[in-house]
Amino acid sequence: MLKVKALREMTRVELLQRKSELEEETFNLNMRRSLKQLDNPLRLRQVGRDIAKVMTVLNEDKLGIRKLAEEKTSVLSSSGTTGKDKK
């Protein structure tokens, strides 16, 4: 189960990826349910709620209620020098 606080610390790209993963899991759970091989039927409800949480956080950012985390800069993308080192 996802915590909303953890979701708000993610970037937009990470949230969209997480939503995609949850939707895929929902599809797989529904397929297993149709074949009567679902071990935990409550997992469908949990995944649906997690999708709703992700969508809520994305909508909050869209409406300007709360801002998501900024894109993280890669350590490898910098040349390794600071402005002081350049001459």
C-alpha cells in the first residue's frame, strides 16, 4: 500500500510510471480473477486505491495545490568541476 507522503516526493515521470505499473497489475489481477486463480481478492481493491492516490497527487500538481518534487539532476551529467575551478 502506497503512502501519499511518499508519492508527493516523487517526480511527475516517476508517478506516471508508477500509475502504469499499477494499471498493468490491475489487468493481471482481473485476468487471474476471471480464471479463478486469484489468491487475494482484496489486492484488487488495494491496487485501485493506489491508482486513485497517484492520480490525486498528479491532479494536485496540475491544479497548483501542491508541487511535486523537481527532476533530479544526475551526478554524471556535470563535468565534475565547479565554477571556482574554471580559470
